Amino acid sequence: MLKSIHSTQYQTLITWLKDARLAQGLTMRDLAKKLEVPHSFIGKVEQCERRIDVIEYIAYCRALELSPVDGINLLLANI
């Protein structure tokens, strides 16, 4: 079994988050400021070098004004 950061489902979720950031015209630094994390955190997440846990995922979604449920539904549709 692949580690979750290498799974197609995880990559789909991260792509969804990255696309939302870009659609809002936010840089990685902008999003990092909202989340109060170093900008390298955003880069590592978006490059699938770092996995986010459920609490971080919810905070990430809120910072992007996304519904965490929409991301979960996206995963469920791709299983």
C-alpha cells in the first residue's frame, strides 16, 4: 500500500486546494500568512512532501473559504 501522500486520492485533494488558492489570486505567502505558518509549509503540502492532518485540512479550507465537506466528497467520488 502506498503512503497516503503518494496516493491518487491525496494528490487530487491537494490539487483541489492548490487550484482554489490560485483561483483566488493568493500566493503561497498570502495563504501562509492566513494560516500563520511558514510559506515553506504551503510549498511542502502542495508538492506532496508533507501530509496535512484533519485539523490542518479544516484550517486550510477555512483560509480558502472552502467547505471541507466538498473536499471529502471529491475524494469519495474518486475511490
